[in-house]
Amino acid sequence: MNITNPIRKALLERTPALGSWIQIGPYPALSEILANAGFDWLGIDCEHSEIDVEGVTALTRGMYGRKSVPFARVRENDTLAIRQVLDAGVQGIIVPLVNTAEEAKQAVSSAKYPPQGVRGFCFSRMNNYGIDFDKYAKTANENIAVVVMIESKQAVENIDDILGVEGVDGVFIGPYDMSGSYGVVGKTSHAIIQDACKKVVDACKKHGKAAGMHLVKPTPETIRKTVSDGFTFIALGVDMVFLNDAASNALETARDVLE
Ligand code: 3PY
Ligand code: MG
């Protein structure tokens, strides 16, 4: 199991890392197909999907031997949820709804072995079922990436303290939850949300950590804007949107031709 994580380095160097999301379900074909496309990282969404730990194992197997680094958005900021996805095979965690430095510290602590954290040692898939126990135990802390999600007014207000937590490598904005928190539900391009995002990116620049954004339907313009706004940890699309768009485009094209 290769545990060197080039994405953690990219996060801290603020160089672009292009990924995508898996949400449909725990089917390795999804991770095989998306990893074949060549994404730098792939996020398995355990918060807004039916994917559990068994699914994370299946999906990371689909990435094995391919270049995409497996990340998981855990279902919540919970020690067991974080430890289980790391043991199953992800190299980075994305933790939803982190609002304070205390919560960020808890996320980091769950992801790191002592003395930096409280992650429990065991034989697992990540250390080749014990064969590479020593090697993994020694190098896991420096390779596991911790990204926390900023998706509330409170989190934006606390952004400096959150980014000041050692072991937080970057943040990922949750524009929908953020829009709800600011009272403009679903209006992710509202000026108030744009201002909040700018505040987050400026703080990331100051702390030398990555700012992450999801472009659900990326276009050349939105990609250019996202990069020039200062985001480097970028998710392009998501499995269900890729499938929706390709399916409806094919049908529309055929209907146009047959008209
Ligand atoms: C949000 O927009 O709140 C998200 O979590 C997107 O994944
Ligand atoms: Mg959210």
C-alpha cells in the first residue's frame, strides 16, 4: 500500500489538486472509472450518501494502482467515523460542519496517531493487514491530509482560529449549507456568500493552507474564476451529475438528429 500522499503536499504548497466526488453508492466501478479519468484525488461522500465503511473499502480498492488519492468526507466529526475510513484505505479526510478551532482540533486528533492525536493502532487494510504495521505507524501522521469544511457563518467568523490549528491542511467550502446559515438558502452566488468565500480564501493564503471549492458543473469560466479567486483544492463535478449530463446530452443529440 503506497501511503505517500502528494495531495497533502499540494494542499500545503497551495498548488492545484483536481478531484471529483463519488456519491452514487459503494460500487468500485465508479472509482475505477473516475480514477481512470486521471483525477488527482477522489472524495467518497459518506455524509450525503448511503456509502458506509464497507463501501469506502470497496471504492478505495477501485482506486488501487491508479493515481487518484482516496479521500472521504466522513459522515460527521466523530473519532470512530474518521478512524474507520482511514483504516479502510483513505489518505485524506474531509470533515463536515467544522465551526470552531476546538472542533478542528478534534478532527485532527481523530486522524493522527499519538502523540499528535488519539487514533487507535490496529492491523488494517492500510498497513497491509499488519505486514507493514511499523512503516505505516511511523509515516501515517505526515501523510494523512485533514481538510475541514467551512459551511456556516460561525465557521467563517472563526476562520483564523480554525486555520491556526496545527494539522488542518486546508478547508473546503460547503456553499449550500453556508447559504442556509446566512439565510439565503440555495443562493450560492449571493454577494454575502461570495464575501464569506473571499474571507476564507484570504485567511488560507495567510496561513499557507489550501482553500477548496466544488464546481458542480465546471465550465472554462468557472474554473478560471475559481483558480484566480485563490482556490487550489478543486472538485470537478460529481458522479451523478456526470451521468445525468452525459445521458441527457446523448438523448438530446439523438432526438435532434431524428427530428
Ligand atoms: C454544502 O454545500 O453544504 C456541501 O456540503 C456540498 O457538498
Ligand atoms: Mg454541507
